[in-house]
Amino acid sequence: MTARDVQRGRVYAWEDAIMAELAPGTLRFEAAQPMVDALWAEQGLRHPPRVERLPVQARRRQADADRLRIRLPPEFPAWLLLHELAHALSATFDGRSDGHGPRFMGLYLGLLIRYLRLPEDRLLASLSARGIRVARDARPAFLDP
């Protein structure tokens, strides 16, 4: 990440308030790599990130991701997989990313609407109410403009 992640806390608070209500189910770790591969391919992309187990000593985070890998616990909410996939899409191989910034949020929003079929108007209203900026035309960071 190259700049201060000013939306991070607001995004996490939004997820706690909204995503737990709208998308309450969970997934198992074993399902993650096939899902990541399929979602990546459906977007016309090659070389999806590798899914790995989050180390058991990781106490301060639910999961993490960069362009090359996504680390997840044994069980997690479906929206968390999409959150981490949006990090992989919004980062470059050398680690540049806007954290939880507008590009990330645009990609994340698109994934939530498309794959969890969540109501776009409700998501946008809740993001706006919390002052979270979204780049609606966001594209993966590693694609040429």
C-alpha cells in the first residue's frame, strides 16, 4: 500500500453493520480456491491468486490478500472471500494498492452485487451514509487503462 488507508475503519464498521445482516452464511476453506479460480476466469483474467490458510497465530485479522495470494481461516462468511478477492484485484504484483480506497470499494461492490446478489441501491445508500467513497468504474489495478 502506498498511501494511508483512510477508509479502512469505516469499511470494517460498514461490514459489521451491513454485511452480517445481508449475507449471513459461511463457507469452508476447501471451497475457496475453486471459487476464486471461477470468479477470476469469469472476469476474463488469468493467473488467479493462490488461496492459503491464514496462520493460526494471526489474531488481529480475519483474512488478508494481495495480488498473488489470499489467506483465509477454516470457515468464513462469503462476503469476506469477496472482500479479499477485491484486494487481489486492486493490487499489483509489487504490492501497490489503494487499501480500502475507492478502487477497492468499486471492485468489492461489483462482486457483492454480482455474486451475492445484494441490492445495489441499499449498498450504495449505506456506503454513502458512512462517507465511504466508491469508484463505480473501477477496473483491476494490473490491467492496462
